[in-house]
Amino acid sequence: MVFSIEYINIPTLIAIIVIAYLMDDVFLFMKLGNDTTKQLMATAVGCIIAVRKFGSLRFEPFANRFGEENPLYAMGFMREKSQKSKWATYQRGIFFWQAVTLVLAIMSKIAFILSQRLVFSDFEIVAVYMCSFLRISCVSFVVILVGYVVTWSYYMVTYHRSFRYYAGRDKVWKPFSFVGQDHYYVWPNELKVLPRTCASTYPYEEDGNVKENIKNFCVSDGYEKACEFNFSDQGNAVFYKKAGASEIHILSVIETETLKDEHTKQLNDFFGEFWRDNIGKEEEKQPIYFTFVIFCRRTDSLLAKQILEEANGLLMYRNRYRLGAIFNEKSGELNIKQVSPKSHYKNIYRKMSGELRRFAGGDTEI
């Protein structure tokens, strides 16, 4: 586990040292390991209890946020009550191990004190029981540490994977979520003034009929219209599908006057319904290429920000490839989300973005 100064401040560091000092005597009852091992265990207990945040600030800028930009929050892993606490960690699983460790640490310290005070008294039998409890608690701390690491690892894997492939609680792909990952959060202040643009922009004539071109050319290229959904009188979303011998291509053309934050969930719901009705079990095993282009006049929502401004670029997942684009009808510009420099699927990105530009009536050179 990697920490930064953001996570380990002076009060937290003092708390870890104090807890480790108080627990050091308790771990003397461990039969395995030397004194160094026991001191490390005591320090680990202090970290679990005192460290509120987890992960590395550089690589998980959103993991401790309470908002839809955090995959852990969107999946229900964040504990709302922790926002009002000064010590409780934010993630539910981490909080569970934190609370169990704290309770067991207090009980173990009390048991240690009683075992020392009562060993040569009339209550010697109590001291014997306390010693037995301490031996059990030491083993329990090992189990807690393993459980903490497993839970932490699961959250980190889920967090990182969600920016490439987010399935949510119902295990259905939600391609409109987490289209980008903004790392401006950790940039130096002097660099934050740079343009927050992470989309390739292609201008079109006002009467270029881009929307109609995409709809017509995709059909002539083998796509078939599968279904259409309405945005409560605010627009519509049309899904097209082209099934090949070994791969599936999906194209969605979305129209709305203003792209709003709540549209992300609506679009994911539309895609989920399309998926259940049009993608068979065998087709789910094939590589699936999904491209969506949103036609709107205003782009001030979270989804638009993820497509246009997220600095780290688009991340794809193996056999689940997606491309996001926005056509600003006010300026006549097609904005195609750029691929992340870290992506392993740059060639697939060029292929998908080239196809979209070909449908729109533009050049296919990227």
C-alpha cells in the first residue's frame, strides 16, 4: 500500500505510533515470528485503525469521493455516514475491517492488562483465560490483515477496471459511464491552466447533414436499426447493430437539446434493454465494438465533460471496445474522444473513429 502526504498527515502518523506502541505488548503472546514481526503486526493494526483513506493519490484520484465520478460510489461501496466522521474510512468493506480491528484491539489491551494484574492473585484463573483470549486474538489479527488486503485489492481492481469496462451491480455493460479518467486533479497548479481538451475536433458545414449521413451510411454498410428510445420528450436514442461472423458492431445515434447528467443513467438503461433484447448468449462471447455519437446544442454535463475534457483519454477493455463522440450542433463540430496513451487498443480506436468519420462524411485519416 502506497501512501502520500495527502493520506498520512501528522495527527494520523501520531495515532499509528501510539496504537502500535499500545499493541506491541499484546503481540508478545504470538508464538510465531520474532520481535520485528510482532512490531510490524502492531504497526499494521495501527494503520488499519488510523488511516482513513487508502490507495495512492497519484493513481486513484476519485476513489475517496462521494460522486458519480467515483466507480466505487456508483456501485454502492461508499459509506455515506463516514463523511461525518473524522476517523471512519469511506469504503464499506474497509470500514468493516477497521471497526473489527478497533474493537479487538481494545479488548486485547484490556485482556493483557488483566492477565498481568491477576496472574498472582486470587483471580489467577481469570488471568489464564485472558492469556488464552490473547493468543486467539493474535491469530484473529492475522486473519483481519489478510481480509483487509483482499478487500483493498478487490476495490482497487474494481475501481481501475470500471474506467475500461463498467458493469454495475446488475452485471450488464454500462458503456456511457466513466468514458474518461481525469488526472488534472493531481497536476501541479501551473499546469492546470492548460486547455482541458481530450477530443479530436472536426468541423462540418452547417448544412452538412451529419446526422442523416451517419444514419444512412451505417445502414448501407450493413447495420440494421434495432430499437429506438425516447428521452421524456427531450430527444431520442437509436441503436443499430451489425453482426459479423466473429464480431458484433453497435452504433447509437443520440439526439437531445441539452445533454444532462441524468442522461448517463438513462442511456445506460437504454443500452441494457437493447443488450437484453438483441445480443444473444453466443454473441456475448464475441468481441463487441460500440460507438455512440450524441447530437446536442449544450455540452455542460458530466458525461460531456468526460468525453471532451478528461485528460487521461479513453480506455477500452478486451473484447468490449467503445468510442464516444459529441456533435455540437451549435458550432457544427464533431468531437471524438481521444484514446488514452496507456491504451493497448490504439489500432482499434483508429478503426472505430475512422468508421464514424466516414459515416459522417469526413476524412478517415486520424
